[in-house]
Amino acid sequence: MTNNLTPQTPAEGILKRNDWGYSKLYNVPCSCGGDNCHHDVWIEAEDTGVTVTTYTQQKSKWWSLNRFQIIWTLLTKGYIEYEASITMTEQQTLNYAETLKSAIVDVKKFKEDHAKSV
Ligand SMILES: [Zn+2]
């Protein structure tokens, strides 16, 4: 293991899909190469701050619960829990973190600049 990794530009494992100024969309592939566990990360500047939303095609464990468990969980919690994992290399993880940091700064700045010019 190496400890001298630095964030990369362009970043390995982080694909910029779109950039609307106010918001940016990235795709983060899973290092297993599978199509089902990649993430889409959407960073958006709003009046209340910056929102980071991740989307992933998840396979819930619905099918492993019986009907009663599903209904009970919905009644008591209002949702069904499931989880998604993504496997990233050390370098990719670092790039992910760095991309989030700079995207947050970018969208905030865009929003502030835009607000001034109106
Ligand atoms: Zn995977």
C-alpha cells in the first residue's frame, strides 16, 4: 500500500457527465466493473446551501422479506431499508472526495456570481 496518493485531474474513476453551473453530475463506476453498482452523484447549489444526492441502481432485499415483514416495516418505519455498496480503489476514493470538495466550491461560486449579476 502506498501513502503518497494525491488527487488526480482529470480524476480516475470519476466521470463528469454534465455541468449546468448551478449543478454538476458525476458518474462513479464500481471497480468490479459491474453496471449495477455505479453511482451517479449530483451536486447542486440551492438557496439553503449545497445538496449532494447520490443515485444508484440498487437491488433491494424486498424479495428476501416475507409479506408480513414488508408490511410491518412499512407501517413502523414508513420505508424499506436496503443498502448499496460500491468498490473503489484508494486512488478513486481520494478522487471522489476531492471532486466533491471542488464541485461544492464551484456550484456555490456560480450561484453567488449569478445572484450578483441579477
Ligand atoms: Zn461493483
